[in-house]
Amino acid sequence: MTAAAAPGNPAPGPEPVPTPVTGPGRAPEPGEPGSIPGTVSGSGPGRGPGSAAGPGPAWKGWAAVCAVGLGIFCLITSELLPVGLLTPVGADLRVSDGTAGLMVTAPGLVAGFCAPLVTVGAARLDRRLVLCVLIALMAAANLAAAFAPNFAVVLAARLLVGVSVGGFWAIAGGLAVRLVPERRVGRATALVFGGVPTASVLGVPAGTLLGELGGWRSAFAAVGALGLLTLTALLLLLPPLPPTRHIAFPELPALLRENRAVRAGVIVTFLVVTGQFAAYTFVRPILQDVSGIDAAYVSTLLLGYGVAGVAGNFLAGARDPYRTLLAVSTCLAVILGLIAVLPGAVAGSALLLAWGLVYGGVSVTVQSWMIKAAPAAAEAASSLMVAMFNLAIAAGALFGGLAVDGISVPAAPLGGGALMLLAAVTVWVTSVRGRPGRPCDPE
């Protein structure tokens, strides 16, 4: 892939796409003057060899999209599974809850670093093969954790889960343009990323319940088995997807330098996700201490938060990413500010559900932003976004913890709201130069 969107290669949406200016001597992109007629590269709307969105039954493309979405669901469930199992794992393996928390922190950090590494390292491989290998690695890691004799083995397995999450997400995020017709890309991308909130609503609670009934090892074993089922679905439903462009490491920083919309998307991802997890990591004390909600009702409200998030994902999926992210970040700034200061169970409950609905659209929207900003470099742009997304999760939890310990519980959502406001300003500056909704021109 090239480091910039190719002139003449339009974005999936109806609006103009920023086209970075590259240096002299650059080889022409397909569709540019001087390119070889009849060849199409990249993962944008132009369908090249290996694209599955050509003639053929439409259901095959949607079945492949569902298989990729199942993969995302399985991976996010695996990543977040220890959240509900920290205490039993720690008690059984004789480690503190804080040490057991490394089962969540470590995969997030590894995923952040592995997103670009896997994308570049596997650049010459069929994307179907790469996704299958990553899902198989995740399944093996969870089965290894299920039979681990000590915490060191569990933590090593969790590091492998991080590799799978970062690599799979970075590659899968840009595949919708190769699997369904161009006009359906937004909905297909929403379906793929529907696995993220669905994992929170169904996957993690189901794993926690299974851990309570049959022990924490049975929960890890079940996710491993689900991974094998997902591997079978990918092998049966995903068509061959040969690489359309080889990616080199220098292209990633070049993409950030030359494409202002990609750079802004990475910054906005950092601000929004850091703000989100600065507040959401401490959602329980916020609801109890600020809203005055009884602890017995918190789990039910969080389930409602997750259901609202699924709805928000699909509401945002087919919309313009620039305008949507401007609305999302602005609304989240208001919601987090209000939930930090408004007392009362009714207000807290209503704000939590609104929070879930609005934040549910973030994953699919930032992914659509990247595809639209760099259609000929979708995988490279996605890998940068996924890396920042996962690193921002860790940064948000750290920032929120410092705010809670150093100031007070309301400081966490207030700080998160301030970051959301910065994100809204960044989106506005990026997308409203010239006329509303138009991405800024490249440098």
C-alpha cells in the first residue's frame, strides 16, 4: 500500500478524500496518468484481483462479513474476559488482584504495538490466511490459559491474545470494501465492528457466568472452543484475499506526515478513547458515589449500557464519519460532564444509557474515517488507528486512576469530558475547512 490516498481513487462516501502530495519520482498509482490500464490496487472501492465483491451471489459477501464480525466478537470477548474473573484467577493461582489485572493490561499494550507490526510483517500473505492464523493463535492461547499450572503461563498466553487482537483488528477493519458492493460498505463495516459492543453485552457476561458455574478455567476453555468455531467459519466463508499492495514500515510514518486527515484521525482516536476509559474504568464508583445508585443495580445498568452500545454501533455505521464523530465527541463531552456533577439515580441511569448509545458508534466511525481518508492505504491507516486505540485504553485507565486517587471520583469523568471536547475541536478543524463535512486538504 502507498502512504497516501491515490488521486482518482475515490473514497467510499460521496465526499472528497484528502490526497497527500508525495515527492517527485513516486510511481503512479492505478488510475493515475502513467499507470498500467486495467490494473487496480489498494483496498478502496476499486476492486482488484482477489476482491470478493465482484459478480456472484450477494449472500457470499455478507456471509464473509459475518464471519469476520464473529472473529472480532471472539477476540474482544477474549481480551476482556478476565475483567469478570480477576478474583477467582488470583485466588487459585495465588496472586493479588492487582497482579491478576495484568491479564487485561498486557494484551492491550501488546495489541497496540502489534497492529502495525503484523500488518507490515504479513503484507505479502493472503489476508484470509493471516486472519485464520491469528484466530487460531487466540484459540490456542485461551486453551493454554485454561490448563495453565501457574500465573506466568496465563500471562504468556494473554500476550498471545494481544498479538491476535492487534493484528486481526487492523486487517479486518478494511476488508468490507473487498467483500460487499461499494454502496453497502458502511453497513458491512458496522456489522464487522458490531462484535465490539456485542462482546461486552454477551461475551464477557456469559464468560463470567460460566466461570462462576464451572470455574475460571472453563470460561477460558469455552472462549478457546469459540475461537476454533470461528476459525472454521473463516475457512468456509471467507474467500481468498491476496494482498493488493505490499506495505513497508517507512510507509506508516509517511502516511502520518503526508495525510492530514489520517493524522487527525489518529489524534482523535487517542483523545476519544483515552477520555472514554478515563471515565468508564471507574463507572462503578461514579454510579455509586455521584449518582447514589445501589450496588445491586449497577450490573443491570451496565448491561443496558452495552445494549445501547450495540444500537449506537449500527446507527453510526452508514453515516458520514466526520460529522458523526463531531457529534459523538461533543455529546460525550456533555454526558461525561453531567454524570460527574448531577446527583440522583434517575439522572445517573439516563446518562449512562445515553453514554452507551453515543460511544457505541466510536469504533465503526473511526474505522470509516480511516478508510475514507486513505482508501488506497486502508490497512496501513487502520493499523495506526488500532495501535492508538489500544494504547489509549491503557492511557485512559492510568489517567483516570491518577485523577481518582489524586482528586476525587468525579475528576475522572470531568477529565474524560475535557478530552472529548478537545477531540470535537480537532474533528471540527479537520472536517470544516472550506465547507461543513469536507475533510481538510493534505499538506
